[in-house]
Amino acid sequence: MKLALYLPNFRTEVTIKELEDLTDLAEELDFDSVWTLDRIVVPEASDREELQYTFGMMDGLPHALPVQARGQWFQGYPLLPWLAARTSKVRIGQSIIDTPFRAPGVLAAELATIDHLSGGRLNVGLGAGWMPEEFAAASAAHIFPKRHKHVRETIEVLQGVWGNDLFEYHGEFADFERCGFGAKPLQQPRPPIFMSGLKDPLRSAKRITKYDLDGWIGIQDSPEGLAKWLTAIDQQFEEIGSPKRSKDLEICSMIWTVITEEETDQSTAGGVASNLLVGTEKQLTDRLKAYKDAGLTMPLIWPPFTDVPVSKTLDDLKRIKNDILPKVEPA
């Protein structure tokens, strides 16, 4: 099992120094990767719990974001070149890039440059977004009903731009004649592409197969739910005649993580559980073993939005890598 850090750039209060300290430690501990979070705005309606949808469109969560509208968070996408310059070993990525907020051709060219800046360490996580208020703020309200189609077109443009000296595309959201887009990614044939947000096994199997994708990123998945989903997607791979299987993919999930001194109720009953990776060292060890058995290959360790200072997270990361992981992955 690999370890990844989900950098808490989206918080009501966070400093660059805190992001530096977390990134430096992830590099020191030989984490596989560091990921940023994509959030353009927090609507004021969120403070009143009046968003159109619940957080992440997940059952059991409020119609609000866990960050205040007047919060001083940092945008995840501009942090990628910064991460490329600050690190030398860990892979970097954004979980996930909401494609409707970016022009596909521009995104393809920018990601190729970032891959060079990082020395070929870029992971590309792609998803559709979920918050209509954010689409409006990004001047993309018209895309919301067709956001999944925008993701598909973006994947096609990325792969076309990265794989051809000249490339043209004629779709609904990208429409251009033959152009050169500059340097191709350093990684060949391309940076790994991770899909996020598709829970339907058939749609997921078709997309992974059609575009030969490399990984899948979920959010707050329980071991039981993950095992059930991976079994279902493998059945769909077989039914559509795909050579792909879940074991061929990097299977990830963004999971709120805290080590506590007292045992924590980790029950997953009654909607989305917030305590999946919150508990004592033994509880986290047992839970990570369960995730490994379920098929999770890389948890994205996600510091909670509130009530846990970065100093605590720094200590937790050391304990997870040095004390817990060896029990999950014995030598």
C-alpha cells in the first residue's frame, strides 16, 4: 500500500508555511504523492447551509461546505508548479481537476509544462465537479447539465494534444483546427490519468476501457463499499469484453485521517461516515488492513477541515508511515 498526502489548501485558515511543512515531510517520509484540492469559491449560501446540493452530492452531509465563505484558502491548481519546484521525489497531482472550469486545449498544454517542471512526476486527476454555484462563479453554468460530457471531451483533447505533433478536435466544448501546443509531457506515452466521481460500475468500466485510464479516486469510501464497487466494476469489465481489471488500476480514496488517544466509533451506518480513518493507532492499523484487503492501493491522507492543527497532522503522518504502515505491509 502506498501513502499519499491530500494537502489541506482548502481550509478557512491555512498558511503557505503550513503547506510547506506538510509537503516537506511527505517528501522526507517517501510518500508516493502529494495532491491539492480544487475549489474555486465558497458561496455565501454555504454559510447558511443553503447550497443546492449536499457536500459532494453525498448522502448524509449538509448543504454546505466545511469552509467559511470568507475563508483564506489557496487555489489548488496554481500550487502544482510550486509543488514541482519544492519537491524532487514525490509525485504531484490535483484531486481532482474539475474540467468544466478549464478550456481543454489550454489545460493540455499547461499540464505538459507542469510535467516538465516536475521532472515527469505529474498525475492527472479529472472529474466533473458537483456544485452549480461554483460553475456560475467560473462562468461555466451552461456546462453543468453536460459536465460529464465535458470530462470526456477533455480526456480526448489531452490525449490528442499529448500524442500528436499537430492536433485538431471538433466537439461541443472544444473546436479547433490543426495546431501545435508546444512541448509534449515528459512522461511517455503520457502522465497517468485518474478518474474521479463515477460510481456507476458500467459507466466507469466503459470510460476506463475506452481511454485506457490508469487510476480511480473515490472519497470517504468504506472498505465494505469499496470491495463491493470493485467487484461490480470487474464484472462490467468482463461483460463488455474489456482486458482491464481493477487490479490494473491505482485505486485511491480521499479519507479524513486523525490518530486519537481514545477509541473512536468508526461505524459506517447512517450515511457517509466521517471517522473511517479516525481512531487509535490500532484502529487505523486494522482499518488500513481492511482497505488493503478490499483493493485500496493508495489512501489519500486528508487532514480534517477543522479542529486539527497542522502540528498534529505532522505527527500523525510520521506515526502512519513509521509505526502503522509496517504493520499493514510487513516486511
